[in-house]
Amino acid sequence: MNKNREKRILEERLERCRRLAKEFPNDLTEEHLRQIEVALVDDIRALEQH
């Protein structure tokens, strides 16, 4: 997969994750979404370094 395309997909997932977290404040779902958010940010950073 092309790097730019993969980065765009990860960024779209990150944005979706952040939107969902706002919809479920103070909920266990928000906590899980924040964990996913951290993982996506890590994936984007790793992709940018290669």
C-alpha cells in the first residue's frame, strides 16, 4: 500500500475515533476510543518516519 494512502486512511480513522469519543463522554466506550486514538497516532508517526 502506498504510504500517502495508508497515512490518509489512518488519519480518517483517527478523526472518526475522536468524533465517537465526543459522542460517548464519561463512558467506558470513550476510554477504549482514547486507547485506539493513541495507537493510531503512534501508527501515523511510525509511518512518517519510514
